[in-house]
Amino acid sequence: MPLFRYLPLLAALGLCLPVSAKTPPAPTQPTSVTTAAKAAAQPKPQVLVKTSLGSFIITLFPDKAPKTVANFLAYVKSGFYAGTVFQRVIKGFLIQGGQFTTALVPKPTRPPIPIEANNGLSNLRGTIAAARASDPNSETSQFFINLVDNPRLDFVNNQSGQTWGYAVFGKVVKGMNIVDKIGSLPTGPQGPFSADVPSPLPVIESMALLPTSHTATGKPAPPGSTRP
């Protein structure tokens, strides 16, 4: 009796045909879809941020912003962020840091990276996004954390620096109360900045990539990397 007549029975018993039997190849997904699915299924990296006011944990989204996450982790792993401060606080908007020292002197950075704001993520409360200057492709080490939902900072189109928005690449998943504490500090002019410098300056003491097994459950100006 031809082999194909036994196929329904074999399938019902949960059995497989021998390797020598010829069966039609299973349909495959396009490489881009498969790659995206694999990236989404991977454990998302988490970074522990220790500051002079307490610690918080950020979960990163390499499946949505691979270049931005890789850039951020390069700074984390090199120890670049240790000793930098949150030099900009706007109550009810955001906190920003990641380049200036306690003397409010900028540290030299790696080359800028291409913007990844068009990734479907929104600048919602607790998300972390890459800060930049007016050029969309000017992101380096600085980042900001949204204190509230800020959809006006999202990607609209690629027609200008304003409409490009800001690339979200992670979210605070533990210790948002520390972020809020930083966001509630009194501010004023200091050093090269004419406003919005918190007092006392919140210092980033260290950042560390956590083991993959670890899990954690008027209109303000837009964030800029070097605004005086």
C-alpha cells in the first residue's frame, strides 16, 4: 500500500517519518520577520543605575532600537557614566543626563549614531530616550527619562529635526520613585547652563548590566544634548 495512505495514522500517533522519506519542506518565513521574532523573544538587557539619590533599573529594547541600545551599552560597559550627572530637570516633563561631570564639564563621547525614533515606541512616563541636538543623527551618550507621557516628542515624519522626535530605547521598570525624586529637585542656573540645573546635582555613581537571569517586574524646550 502506498506510504501516503499511512500518513494520517502516523500523524495521529505523533510519529515522524524516517529521514529517508521524502516530505514537502515546511514553509519558511522571510528572514527579516524571523530575525525580528527571534530578537523579540530574547531576554531584554537590564541596567542598574546607582545615583546619589538611590537606584533604579532600566529594561532596554534592542528589538526596537538596536543601534541606540548598543550605543548605550557601550557607554555602560566602559564605565563612562560613572561620575556624570543629571544636569537638566524640568518638573512635569523630564530629567536628562549622561555626559556632564559634577563640575558641569562635558566628557568626550563616541561618534554620534543614526536616529531610531521611528520604531513604534512612544515617549511615555518612565521611558528612556536618546537626547540629541537639532540634527536628528547627533545622539551620543546623553539620555532623558520621561516624568509624564510626552507624545509630542514622538516621531511624526523625517522632514525636519523637530518632526523626527526622540528615540525611545528602554523603560524604567523598578525605582521610578527615585526618578521622580530627581525630577522634584529645585532648579536654577549653574555653570554653562542658564536654567534647569538641579540642586544638589544628582550624580550617577555607576551603571551596570545585570545578568540575563535577572528580571524586574510656557511649553518646555525639547530635550537637547548640549543646550547651554
